[in-house]
Amino acid sequence: MKTILLICAAVAALASPAAAQRFQTEARDGVRYLVPAEESTQTEFANLIQSRAMDMGFFSWPIPTEKVAADHANRPRQVSNCSGHDPDYIPAHELGGVSDWRLANTKIAKAFIYEWMAYGNAIKAKDCTCDTLKADWSEAVSAFDTLTEGVENFRLFTKVPGRMRDQIKHDYDRMCDITMLLELE
């Protein structure tokens, strides 16, 4: 049975290189770099959003080099655990029931960008409290507008910002969670 599962996993990885590449990053000189999705696996507009995100610096951030003293039981696990955000910020997980998909994808992408910025602020400050797990909402909205300018297919809005947010959150978790190891070069 174990052999069959391994064969199925190998076939799935070979059949879908984009899925296998989804969470790849590289670390160089204290900086994490998100590996871009293969251009041949994406549409022209998805490649445009990805290229803009790379140009805007969303595909790299400093790697935490030390654990931060944090109250493990009470530390925020995600940006939405903190209060004091801009009232227009709605966490992505709260937008699942929105019936207008264009509106939902737009708000989700903005939330992902905002959260990427907030996790980056916490990592730079080496802080695992709500004091730094915040960002400037207007900057996130402006970044979203730049990323999606001229892109009509709203279904593409969330893919790149979601990847960015997921990866930087992983480094935030490594820095703050006593059970996770830091990934040092």
C-alpha cells in the first residue's frame, strides 16, 4: 500500500509541476526569495501580476535569524487575531460567503497584500505581538491597484498575493512558535 501511495504522489508531482512548485523558496544572504511560477503554466495576465509583484519586492523578505521571546499561548497566530486595523481590512477567511466573486477576490487579494506587509513588519521588528503585526491599508490598496492594473480576469487577483502571504507567514511562525525550527542558511 505504501508503494502505491508513493507512486501516486510521484505521478501527481510529474503531472503538475506548477502544483509541486507552489511553495518553493530559496534563501540567499539572509533573504528568502519566493520562486516564481513557471510562466508557461500561467496566463499572460497571471504572469503580468507575478512580474509586477517581483518588481515591487513582494517576492523577497528578510529571514528571521533568531527566535523571539513570545507568550506562546497568547501570541497572535495571524494578522486578524489583532485589533486596531483599518476598518476596510477584512480577513480573507471572512469573505467566503460573499456572492459577488469579483468583489470577494478583490478584497481577498487586498487582505493578502496587507497581511504580507504586516508579517514583514513583525519580522523586521523581531516582535511577535500585535504591536507590529499591522500595516498601512492604503499602501496595500495601492499595491493591489498596481498589481492588477489592466487585468480584467478577477479570478487571477488572489493567486500571487496568496502565495506571497503564505510564505512570509511561515517565516513569521518560525520566528514566533517555540515548536518550529528556524531555517537558517
